[in-house]
Amino acid sequence: YMLTDGSRLVNWLLDNFDESGVVGSYAVAVDDELSSILFGNILNAFVTGIIGILVFSGYNLVAPGAVNVPFAPLVGALTGAGSLIPVVGMKIVYLPVGAILAIAAVTSGQASAFGFVLLFLVLAFVVVDTIPDFLIRPYVSGNRTHVGLLMFAYILGPIAFGFYGIFLGPILLVLLAEFFRTVASYVLTGRQPHEQSSLTDY
């Protein structure tokens, strides 16, 4: 029922029980911001996957054949998908690959191969894992939520809520931020909420 007539029910409730319009404004603001943030998660995974493909393919161009990343484009794409997994993230992909390369370096008998295994791990951690997570994700997620707060939500959410924290953290942040921006503004001033774009405006 909610899938087919949910919007009509919500509109009826708002028309009859939300004379000020503040609840409707709050609901619309939360919905728009959450849609943007969740889309940002998918976009970040896509961008990370492309970075992973480029980095691992480039690594294979300079590394000895014994320690080449097997199926580099596939591994790069999987790291992008792994970015959606809280806490461990894409480490669930590149750490096992690093272990495989270390074993290959041992069996090859090439001392220099270990240096390339270390290079792979550094590239995977810094370029593929850390940079997109801290520099790209906050900027493609959300239109109105403060970037610094959003970054903390992505870090602390998985720590506090485990697997679902990557979604619950930003959701709780948006609910709280939009409450202060929309509802608290109306309660304190009695006027319709105005647009706020910085943390100091909260």
C-alpha cells in the first residue's frame, strides 16, 4: 500500500496536520539530502573502481611478471565495490592480493620482487583507498551537509553501528542537521526556515 499510495497518504497528513508547513519542509529537505548522499556512495564506488583499474594496470607495466596483479581491471573494479563495505572496505580485496603477490615473490626467488609487492600495497592504501575516501566521497555526497561533519559520519558510523554504519551515520547526521536547520529555526523564530550553508549557521 505504501509503495502505491504512500505519497498520497503523506500529502494528506501534511495538509491536515502541518499547518505551518515546517514538517513538510523538513521531510523534503531530509529526503533530498539523503538521496544525494546515497547517490554519492555509489558514485564514489564507481570513481574508486576506475582509480583502482588505472593504478593496478599501471603497476603491472613496471612490476616484474612474477608479481603482476592478476586480472588487474577486475581487481580494480572489485576495490570500488569494496568501498561500500564499512570498516574493512576495499582492504578485503587488496590485502589478499598483496598476500598472493608476496607468495609469488618468494617462489620467484627475485629479491627485488618484494619491493614491488610493497609498492603495490602502498599504492593500494594511499592512492586507491585513502585519497578517494577522504577527498572524493565527502564532496560527491550531499548538497547542504557540512563536508567535515559528513567525513566524520563516514568514519564514526561504521565504528558505532558496524556494517550498517556507512548508511546510518550519514542518515543520523542529516536528520539532526536538517532538524536544526528547519525545525529549530521555526521553533525559535516562528518563521519559515531559511537556507543555511555553513556550520556556523546551525
